[in-house]
Amino acid sequence: MSTVVDCPTCGTKVVWSEASPYRPFCSDRCKQIDLGAWAEEKYTIPAVNLPEEPDEDLSQSSH
């Protein structure tokens, strides 16, 4: 049984096999559209703002 995935660009069903040279994309066009989105920085990873550690020097000088 072959695995079927959705093209990330247009949603067309794509069989994940050697017969699908652009997998996970359905075509070279969809692959190029995705590459263009990366080049234009349309994909981002959200930053996680961690709480800052208190400065140890300041906490020790208040004794």
C-alpha cells in the first residue's frame, strides 16, 4: 500500500513513490512556489521569550 500525502502548496493528493519526482509536491510549479515563499521569508518560527535570569551580582550586593 502506497502512502498518499497532500501537496503542501495546493493540497492535491500525491503518492509518495519513485513515480512522483517532486514529492511531497505534486509538480515542479508547486515546488518553486514553496521555494519562493522561503526566499521571501514568509515562513517563520515563532520566538519563545524565556524569562530573564536575575543578575547574580545585583542579588548578592543587596545584603
